[in-house]
Amino acid sequence: MEKICSEGKLITSVHTRKGRSFSADWYISAIHPCTLLKLFEDPSLLPKAFRNRMDSLPNTYSAFTLNIKLKAESFRYINHSCYYMGRYDRMWNFDKPGDEWPLGFLYMTPPDIDQGEYASKIIITAPMPWEFVKEWENSTLGHRPEAYVRWKEECAEKLLALMEKMFPGFRENCVEQINTASPLTIRDWYGVKEGSMCGFAKDCNNMAASQLPVVTKVRNLLLTGQNNNVHGFCGVPLTAINTSEVILGLNYVLDKINQSTHNEQI
Ligand SMILES: Cc1cc2nc3c(=O)[nH]c(=O)nc-3n(C[C@H](O)[C@H](O)[C@H](O)COP(=O)(O)OP(=O)(O)OC[C@H]3O[C@@H](n4cnc5c(N)ncnc54)[C@H](O)[C@@H]3O)c2cc1C
């Protein structure tokens, strides 16, 4: 979707890059609010104070991901996530590009259909601040400069070196092929500001600062997704219930869920 049209204070249609348009009574945005604001044909549809606030809210760290295709029968399947923590005290505190990286990462072996004893792939995800890729922020997917490609290779090497430390011989015996993704990749595939992993950062000392209601000043526009309330596979579905209940009525979805759980139990 690349454009949102409005009349008065109501959204009237949304338009896709392929030239299709859609109209509805309600519009629900599940993308980063800063990305949403850029799609409005009339930027003043939402108040300036709201737009400024969205722009100024800090976002959570992004990530660098190393995907590894493993050689056959080289690395055992692990049925849980694993963590490498080099600097537990500083895991989430990077300052600037050039700081020691990675300080830690998550690695997992996603299961295949009929998973056997050995894994076919590993995904390694390491937190990374947006500032690490800021110098290439104007580049687009498939058109990145050579320096960025080299930098990605260096990041992959650093992660592989730590895997090697944990699993001696890993590189030679297990790695068949690698592929990497950076904060720029996340920004460009998911449309998330600064490639943020979890959207707006929440501050436990100032909860009000990051509170974003699912209703907006535009009567037929609702928000949902990781930027409202809580992120991730638990938070996003919970907010989806909040958002849909604005239309369906308070507790409508919750009652249905409770009813079906109750029916399953009897
Ligand atoms: C590398 C990484 C690792 C993570 N690991 C975990 C984890 O282990 N556990 C966990 O709970 N959470 C994890 N998260 C966070 C979790 O993935 C997110 O909180 C969650 O997926 C957000 O869901 P969402 O629906 O709000 O947004 P998204 O899942 O980002 O969905 C938004 C969708 O909108 C689409 N979109 C954007 N712009 C447009 C447009 N203009 N037109 C049409 N479509 C558009 C995007 O392509 C995307 O498909 C991780 C995130 C990342 C990036």
C-alpha cells in the first residue's frame, strides 16, 4: 500500500503500488506509525502534535541475522532457543558504530517437517543499533554499496568466530552456505522505522511516554501491532483483540475465546 486518501477527517480509500484501491468503513493499520504517516495524501489528517510525538519516540534496537544452511548430518537439532552472552551486563547497551559487537546473540535450529536427529539450518540473531547502518540509510533493497556488503561479511565472520568458539570445527564441518540480514533489511522488508525489532521502546520508568492508544483522531482509523502496548508473539495478538473490540464491542472476542475454551473442556 502506498497512499491513503481522505476527505474531511475520514479515510476514504487506500491505494496499492499496483494501482488497486480499496474502500471500507474501517481502516486498521498494523505497520509502524511513522511509516503510516508517510502514506497519508493529506499529512494534516492527524494532528501535528501526534506526528511530532511519533517521530520523537525512541525505537527498540534492530538486529543482524546470520542464516546458515548446514551440511547434512553435521549439527544436531536443538528443540529450544540458545543464547551466547559475552557481556551480560552490556547486552543491550551499545553506544555507537565501532563499539564491540556482538555482545551476545540468540541461535536456534528451526525444525523441518519430520525433523530428525540433525538440523538443516541455524538462525543467529544479534541485537544491533540502527546507528551501525545509518551511513547507508539512503540505499534500497538490491542496490546497496560495496562497503555495506563488505561490512555485512565482517559481521557474519564475527558471529561465525563465536560459534566456532562454542563448537570447535563448526565453520569447516557444518557450514554449507550463509546469508545475512541487517537493520536495513528489516526496515525495507517490514517497513519498520530504523529496522526496529520491537517497535517503539517502552520505558518502565515512564510508561505514559510510549503509550499509544489503538483509537486515533481519525474516526475510522484504528492502530494495532507491536507499537501499541506489547510487542512479539504474545503482545501483538493481545492488541489485535483490543483493536477489533473497538469495532465489535468490549469483550466480544474475549467472550468467544472463553466460550470455545469452555466448550473444549466439557
Ligand atoms: C529479527 C527479529 C527477531 C525477533 N524475535 C522475536 C522473538 O523471538 N519473539 C518475539 O516475541 N518477538 C520477536 N520479534 C518481534 C516480533 O517479530 C514483532 O514484535 C512482531 O512480529 C510484530 O508484529 P506486527 O504485526 O506488529 O508487525 P510485522 O510483523 O512487522 O507486520 C507488519 C506487516 O506490514 C507490512 N507492511 C509494512 N508496510 C506496508 C505497506 N506500506 N503496505 C502493505 N504492507 C506493509 C510488512 O511487510 C509486514 O508484513 C523479532 C523481530 C525481529 C525483527
